[in-house]
Amino acid sequence: MWQTAASHGALGLEIAAAVGIGYFGGQYLDRMLGVSPWLTWIGFAAGVGASAKAMIRVVRNYNKSLEPEPPPDKDE
């Protein structure tokens, strides 16, 4: 139970970090290269994509943990 709670708590931090790094990294590059607002939007989209990937990973792991374990072989 605690492992699941920690995984979901870490997911929230991972989403916030991915979107924040993408957005602010894009803003920084926009200022450096003078192509505002394109890299901000690209960074934001990359952060959202990374967040979606993290959510899919957590959902798959959770669904895998809900599957019943197969019974042990009688031969062993």
C-alpha cells in the first residue's frame, strides 16, 4: 500500500517538474535565440508529453500489481 502511495505522490512531482522544466527551459532558449514564443510552446508540449508518458507508466505498473499471481506448479 505504501509503495503505491509513494508512486502516486512521486507522479505529481514528476508532472510538475516536467512541465516546469519544459516551459521555463523554452523561455530561456527563446530569450537566448530571440525566437519567442516558439521554443516556450515546444518546451511546454515536451513537458506535457513527458508527463503523459509518466502517467501511462504508473497506470501500467498499477494494473500489473492488481493481476492475480498464478498458482505455483504442483510438480515442484
